[in-house]
Amino acid sequence: MSKFNKRAYGAVVIKSINSNYNADFTHQPRTLPDGRVYATDKALKYLVRNYLQHEGGEKIFYYKTLKEDTLNPRSLDETYVKYFGEIPKGEGKGAEKDASIKRKMLGNLLQCLDVRLFGGTYAGATNLSMHGPVQITHGINQFVRGEIYSEQIMSPFRNSNDDKADSAMTTLGSQSKLREGHYVHGVSVNSKNLEMLTQLSGTENHLSTDDIEKLKLGLRSGATYYNSSAKAGTDNEMLVWVELKEGSKLVLPSFTELIQVTDNDKRDIDLAALSGLLEQKHILAEIEKIEVYYNKATTSVINLPSGAIELDL
């Protein structure tokens, strides 16, 4: 597999209709101080990891697994042992031994696709901080109306801890959802972030072109693939992918605020601001390709950048 030596920028649009894409700890859709609905980067990374593991059959490290005997979640070290066997003993003494353990564990962790993409922090038998080449921003709802509603739901069971006379009654709960949202996450890829870690590990676990294709597949499929009571109605809507020429040092801003969704019957995804950025001569000269993935039967995209390749989601 060939190394991916380029830089790339993009945006992922997630549509949420009568759904709760990313709840806070009160089970409400997350909101900024100004009331705008948002989702964390972790929400999208989770969906990508889930898709790549269950549909792609990839080795994914930072994903909850359960121990067979207790059905409790594994710790970091237990997850490492599950995938790679015993924790390395290390060679030498003192700092040399510690470095040997880190090098071996780092090399093994880089076998996992999610580590090569997103990096991660390991605080267990040793301490490692891995800066991933793929960075994702918080997703901001770019649809002007962010209407949140709550509804009561009934449990089929009574509260067994309630000693009151009416404890024979089943319990009531509530759930909150967003009427309609179109979350825009910014994405950036800098393959150089991984180079030093790969070299220090003494392995050839580089970011590859195959890894990038799998990432793009997860970014445009993960939300639709995942289905739960809260996330039913949350789907992938669009992926914009801007790949720079090899050797380019161009730095682009996040695309999050450059994509808008109009409040009309078609809910047009308007790329006018993004096109204005990308079509500047000094930027256009650095771009190798622009890909826009969406479903033409369900999504309307206007003001596409010049030269953009339209592809099925």
C-alpha cells in the first residue's frame, strides 16, 4: 500500500430529522451559549469507528469491548492484551527499558486503523500521546431553526426501589429530540503528524492511500449505518473532500462556517462561501481535486466549486 503524503481538507454534513444526533448528559441535544445546536467531534469519530469495525472488519482500538466473564468494559491495558497479547516487558534498565516498552506498544497500536487516523492517548502500562493526522471539528447546526422538543415515554417496569403505595405503577421518563438539523463538521488531514510516531516505532505503519479511502467511506456512511432509538433519523447527507497537490504547504480554514443550509422546501446546501474560498487563484493552483459526495435523489447542493467532481454518497 502506498503512503498518503498529501494534505486534505473537507466537511461532513449530517442530517438529523426528529432525532438526537449527540445528546448531553441530560439527554438533550447539545447547545452552544447562543442556543445553536452542535455535536462534538467524538460523535462523528464514534460513528466512523463503528462503521469501520462492524462493516469494514478493521482492527479498531478505541472502541468499547466487553470482557467475556463479567460483561464489564475492558480497561486500556485489557484491550491491548485482547488485540496484541501480553504487555511488553521491555529491554535494558530504567529509561531505556521504558522507551523499549513504549516503542513496542506504539508499533502495535499503529496497526489499528483508528489510531493511524485519529491518534489517541494511552495511560496504562505506559503513557503515550499520539497526535493523529485526521482532525475533526465540532459539528455546528447550519440550519437556522434549531427546534428542540421533549416527549414522555413509559417504562414497562415499576421502580423496585420505591416503597410508596403507588409503587405498583410503571415509571415515566422523557426523551428529547431536534426537529431538524444539518450539522457541519470540518475535517483536515496532515499526514506529517504521524511520520515521527511511525519512525519512533520502528515500523512501516504509515498512513496509506487505502486508509484514506476507508476514512472517506466511514465519513460518508457511518451515521446512516448506525441506528438506535435516539439516532433514528440521523443520516449522512454530504461529504466535501479537497485534496491538495503533493508537497503543497497551503493551509485552509475550517469549512464549518462556509456551508449553509437554506430554509426553503428543498433545504439547499449552499456552498457559495466555500466556492469563493477555493476558487481564488493562489488556492486553486494548489488543489489536486475536489470531490462532493451526496445523494442527488434526496439532497440539493447549489453553488458547487469550479471543477468539483460530483459523486454518489
